[in-house]
Amino acid sequence: LRSLAFSSSAPLSLPAFEALRTSAAWAPVLRAKGFLRFAECGSYWLTLQMCGPRLEVTATRHRPGSGSGGGGEAERSSEARSSELVLIGGRRLDEGRLLE
């Protein structure tokens, strides 16, 4: 098994992410988990959890794990604004194609 970690301080593009998630490059991904911000989703955070064919996405107004979302110091930090995603997959997991 291989794993890849991705983080970005800028909001992601939802259409670009969906194109990647439904592409052949994503086929070796067995498990994915992340806290994502998309430009198209305004102030919402999306928690993504995938295991095999099962995909679960939950939207919240604050970064998961940051408490109440009341705008405290941690929430204003660059870490609180960043998207983070971890992918676990087989040997064919291609970092170049998945993280471009």
C-alpha cells in the first residue's frame, strides 16, 4: 500500500476535484479522508470520507475539529483555512497525476 498527503491554503475547484475523483487516476485509491474547502461552497467545509465504493461528504460552517467555529485564533490561522486530504491505495497510486 501507498499513501499520499495533500494540503492547500487556497480554496480548491469543485469541478476540477470531481473530474479527478471520477478519473482513471483515482481508480487505485482505496481510502480517502480529508477536510476540504471549495471556492464554489462559500464558507462551508466539506469532510470527505471514502472507503472502497462508499463515499460520504458532510458540510459544516466551521473547520472540523476546530471547535464551535466562533472565529477564534486557531480558525484565523492559515492551518484552519487549508484543505487537507490523505489518500491510501495500491502500488499504482500515481502522485504526479493525483496531486497536480
